[in-house]
Amino acid sequence: MRVLLLLLLLAPPAQAQEPLVMRLTLVYFTGGKWQENDIQAATARASGILAQCGIASGGTELLHADVEARFRVFHTPTSRELARSLRPRTPAIYFVDGTRQVPAFDAEAIGRGNSRSRPELRDTVWVGYGARDPGVVLAHEIAHVLMDSGEHSEEPGNLMRDETAPENTRLSAAQCARLRAVGSSNGLLGPVK
């Protein structure tokens, strides 16, 4: 923890740093509610938001899965089975029809810290169809995974507020530094090649 804190304090602003690349795997389903153009639009919006931290898109891999309807809804037991079967490169974003989790959220991020009892779901995001402002939601959840933190912010306009909204897109210098440091150390971000 001390090393991470030191990295956060010594890191120059993201604008002065070399960009880091993030390559996403986007999983969607035959018979699912999400359409490819909606997924691409949400991903482009999320990438634009994360660019403020010096994160560049390294491209996306679209993974179109033909699975039983039960796998198109986020629920830990069946989603673990799906992830074990598909084994996508992470970070992986699953565009699902909804959730059976309680409490139910529009989207859920599973990083290293909250995946100990469900390791198959490590470094994934599950976005339910109908989520408000899907690009902002996606950026928020990806930031949770990259920072490996479930923390929220009370700062007005901050992406990490507990309620996502179109005007909540800013990340602080400290959040960007943590996102870059932890995301890199977990192998989710890499140098531009």
C-alpha cells in the first residue's frame, strides 16, 4: 500500500505522461437486447472519458456468443459458468439483458478485490440493457476495475459519484494516477507500441 501511495503522490499529471493503452473485449449475445452499434457507441463514449487520464484505446475485440438465455442475465453462478466457458481476454465487458443480483444495479464491476470468491469474473464489467447513459456507466465501471476499488466520490461532476449522470465525467489527478498505476500493475493497461 505504501508503494502505491508513493506512486500516486509522485506521478505527474496524466497530460504529461505517456499514454497507456487499454484493449477491451466486448461480449454480446445472439438473441440479446444489445445491438452492436449501441455497444460501439457506449465504448467510444467511455474511451473518450478515460482519455483524460492518458488512457488510449488499444482497440476492441467483439466476442459474439450464442448461448442459452439464462447466460444473457448477470447472476453470479451462471455468469461464472459463462466466463469459465468463454475465457475472454480482460478487461472484458459483458453486455447483458439484465441482472438477477440483489441488490440490482444497472452495471457491476468485478475487480481483484471483490472477486476472491468468484475468480472467473475478475476484471470484468457487466452492463445491463437499459442502463441510463451507457457510455458514462461503462467508463465508471471500467474505472472501478482499473483502480481495483469500489470507492465513490462526493465531488460534483466526478465520474466516480455513486449515481452516474451525463455531467459526471471528470476524474481527479489522484484518481487518474491510481487508475494508471493499479491498471498497469494488474496488466490491464500497457505502453503504446
